[in-house]
Amino acid sequence: MTAQVPCFILHRRPFRETSLIIEVVAQGYGRLNLVLKGAQSSKKSTTSGISQVFCPLLLSFSGAGELKTALSLESSGPPVVLQDKFLYSGFYINEIICRLWPQNVDSDELFELYTTLLDDLSQTQQLPQPNAHFLEMLLRRFEFNLLRMLGFGIDCSYTFGGNEAIEAGQFYRYIPEEGFVLSHKSYSGQALISGEDIVGIGQMNLTNPKILKAAKKLARVALAPLLGGKPLKSRELFVNL
Amino acid sequence: MKFSPLVSELIDSLKGLPGVGPKSAQRMAFQLLERNRQKGVRLGESLIKAMEKVGHCRCCRTYTEDDLCHLCASPKRVGSGLLCVVETPADVIAIEQTGQFTGLYFVLMGHLSPLDGIGPLEIGLDVLKKNLQDNQVKEVILATNPTMEGDATAHYIAKMCKQQDIDASRIAHGVPVGGELEFVDGTTLTHAFSGRKII
């Protein structure tokens, strides 16, 4: 049994008659899979009310295998209320972490990254419209940080192999898991990014709309091989029917 | 010991039901074979009939063997201009039992949950959009579950309604009748307070 650990639920799905299987991101533990017994029975309605995504929780658990058993789950504050695009972004982040972060790999940084992002999201949605630009900035920062933490950080100063510095005025192609390669402007691939933009991304200078757009392109290309053939479902939520 | 092929097959098939493990499956199989052959035959027949004939209602997506379910076929309900969006057919029954609602339903058969691979198309929101255009719906009542996923689904549909100038409302959530405040969790109480009514 562990002491109470701060955590957030990323995903929940029903298990047996009244139990839930929850995936959480927990401080110092990274991503965990747990069984939460009796969470959906009417007698224990207190856990069913709080075992929701975006609710700060305190968890204690036991078990050594892949699937652990939650012993207690308590709320440690009001839920982060997200709406519209910000809510869909929350689902997007949860999906990325569940798909990319390996189970049971300890990381303080992941929990830190997740909680700051949720805070930032809920604060940014209070800003007057249009706040979509700030939302995109938050998501891109998160994606690049996550890539770095997973060991797939992008080197924005040198080309692949580390021979040449990235120069403004040139065009580069990003090859996932390798790096930037000098490319001709006429190359029609999707991942062509200008040298200025790459340097801008390296400095996280995302307030510039042009650099932000390039960053989105770069993040997509870099994430694609890690996600395998299955695209992220939460992207569909941003598209209106 | 091994059972004869037909008996093992029966036990295996029964194991496919939710909440039925190997032991219960065995008990069910023996009960049917030993004491209740007739019921067993009836079960088999109705299973085959249902599996072959039951489909989804063209309008509300609930289970029915007809093209339109009896609720969608009722002219009185169509005329009411109300449409209630729920997650499962069981929710339709629950609401029908209250006798308070006399409009049409739309059954999503789930909620938006990207991690389970369920997006807007999987819960039939394209069908719903067409319904909203074709029928004379004045108000859409969003009765998805009060979970974060249910809320996301409700918001998504509300946005769809707004584009078509249709009112969308969300059912209230709060303290259950006969419950005690002391035992209600904080989130539910917060909802109950923010959704309070002047009496």
C-alpha cells in the first residue's frame, strides 16, 4: 500500500458489474492502470462522483503487476472546468499521454507538465475571444515537452547528424526520429519548414502566428510515427460535422 | 474431464454474456439441459430471431425490428417539437417511466470518448444533424450522463443546435431525492448550488 499520491484520471472504462478500470497520471509514478472496485455501485456513490477526468484526486493503491488496485480515492480540490475547445483539448492531451507514455515509468515531470497544462487551459479560457491562438500555443508547448521527455526531442539548431546549423532562408524537411534535413523549396512534401520558423520554434517564440503554424506541422510529423497507423480520435472533435 | 462437444460449445457461448464466468456458464447450461429444455429451446429461438431481425430505428437509433420504432411513429410525439438525446436505450425506458416527457428521443448508443475510438460519427451525430434539419424540432434536451464525457457530448451537440438556431437545454444535476447532503460528494453539491432554483 502506498501513501496518498496526487493524481488525475486520464481515462475510465467500466469493468465487471460495478467496478471501473482507470488510467491515471500520478505524481512520482507516471501513468498507472488501476481497478477501482465498486465505483459504479449505488452504495459507494461518493467515488463515482469524483472518479472523473480533470478532477484532482488523492489515490492510494497496492499491487506490483501492470494492473494495480486502488484502495482509496479522494477528491483534493474542485474539478478543472473546461469548456468547448478547451475541453476537447483536455481529451486530446489525455489521449496523447495514454497512447505515448509507457505504463509504470516513474516521472515527476509528467505530472508536473499535466497539472500546469490543465491550470493554463482553465485560465486561458477565461481570456476574451479570440483565445484560440493561446490554446494552440499551450498545446504545442505540451507536445514538444512530451516529445523531449519521451526521448524524441527535436534539435532546432542543427541538421541531422549535427553538421550544419539551421539557417534562415533555407528550407528543411523533418524526418521523424532523426532530424532536419536540408531540402529544396520545390520539394512537395508536407513537412517542409523554413529555417526562420525552425529557429523560432527552437526559441519557443510561438506568439508569431507563422511560427505557430509551422510548429503545428512539425509536431504532427514528429508524433505520427509514435502513434503508429491509428490517428488521434480526439482531433475529430475539433471538426464540426 | 471434458464435456461432449455440444455441451462445451453451449458453455463457451454462455461465457460470452456479460458477468458470466466459466462456473456460472456451466451452471446455466446444466440447468437448461436438466430441468428446462423447453425454456432452453425458447431462448435459442428468440435469440436467433432477435439477432437476425432487430436493427436500429431509422430516426432515433434505438433497437427495433421495424423501420421506425413505436415512439418515432407516433404523430403526437413528432408534433411536440421536443427531442431528448440520451446515451442508451435503457435511458429511454427510464425517462418513459416517469411519464413526464412526450417528445421524441435520439439514442447515441454511447458518448464521445476519443480514447475508446468513439468520435462524433460513431455516435450517429450525422443522423442527428439530419433529424434536426428534417423534423420541426424546437428544443433539444440533452440528457447524457453527468460525466465529463457526457458533458463533452452535450456541448458538442449544443453547438450543432446553435448553428441551426434550435434551443438546447441540459438536464439538471444535483442531490438525489431522499438523499442526505452530508453524503453527497463535493462536485455534485457544487452543481446543485450553481443550478439552484428560486421557489
